[in-house]
Amino acid sequence: MIKNYSKKSSELKNKNDLRPSRDTIQFILSYSQSLRVIKTSNGEYDSLQD
């Protein structure tokens, strides 16, 4: 039997438990700004630019 590990909203102590931290947001923004997708005849390639 499959066990469901997610918490129901009534079980959460605080709604802030679902919000990402400031560091997580900063990491995602930095990653998305440095990501470049290069399209070639052979396919697409991902590249991280510093």
C-alpha cells in the first residue's frame, strides 16, 4: 500500500511552513539568470554562464 507523506493543511502548525526561504528564492533567481539554452541541428544544450 502506498503511504502518503504529505501533511494536510489542518496538520500544519503554521502556514509559513509552506513558504520557501529567502536563500532558496535567491538561488533559483541566480540559476535562471545564468542558464542559457543553445539550439543546434543536433538538439538543445544547456549551459550555465558565470
